[in-house]
Amino acid sequence: MEHLSSFIETILTIKFYITYIINSLLPIVSISLNDDIINDIDKLQKNLGFTGRSEIVRAGLRNIIAEQKERDRLQGKLAALLLIIHQERDDDQVTNMRHDFEEIVTTHIHSKIDQDRCVELFLLKGEAELIRNMTKKFQTNKKLEHVKLITM
């Protein structure tokens, strides 16, 4: 049992040094985050086993970049689902943005998910470019908590 403990300690030490070397070779980019986001990052670090905040930010950015590349490859006519979670006070803003894309919205479902938040489900059918534009418009709105496009 003592050998296993020593082996695990050695592996963790190697992982620490590899992470240190990788992080010291990467350019540093500073960002400002509010306390809620920092708390969420710290919870992710603990729950998912990330070695630090930077590793979490890099993983998140890789996911965003991969999603964007996937959207950029979409072509022609397609069907998609756009899911949006927002504060109830922002209902009018969501409705106004939706009206800009009436020609591709085939179904719109709105529901409260708790006291102050709502979920919107848009079933979309149309040209990939219009679906990308609608998704971008919602994703760049800082008042919306979550925006996710699922193509079918």
C-alpha cells in the first residue's frame, strides 16, 4: 500500500510540473470576472478536477471555438433547435429579437422554469446563414443566461 501511495504522489508531482511548464510557455491574457463567475469557476475546479482557473477558462474557450467552427460549416437549408434561458424581466427583449427572424421560426415555446427565469425553445427551419445570424444575435446579448443551438 505504501508503494501505491508513493506512486500516486509521484504522478501528482509530475502532473503539477507538466502543468507548470505548459502554463509558463503560454502567453498571459488578463480578463475581468465578477465574483459570481469566479465562485462558479472555483466550484468547477473542485468538482471536475481542473488544476486551476486558467485550465477551466482554456477548456471553455476550446468548447466555444469548436461550436463556432461547427456552425460555420453549416450550409443550405436545415432544421435546428435554439434554446435560451433568461430572466423573466427580459421577455420583451427576446420577443423583439425573435421578430427579426419570423421566416425561420416554425415553433416557439415559452415557459417559466422558476420564480424569475424563463426558457425559450425555438424550432427553426431555413437557410443556415439565417440560423447562424439568429444564434449570434442571441448569444451576444449579455442579458441572456444561456443560448444553445442544436442542429438536426
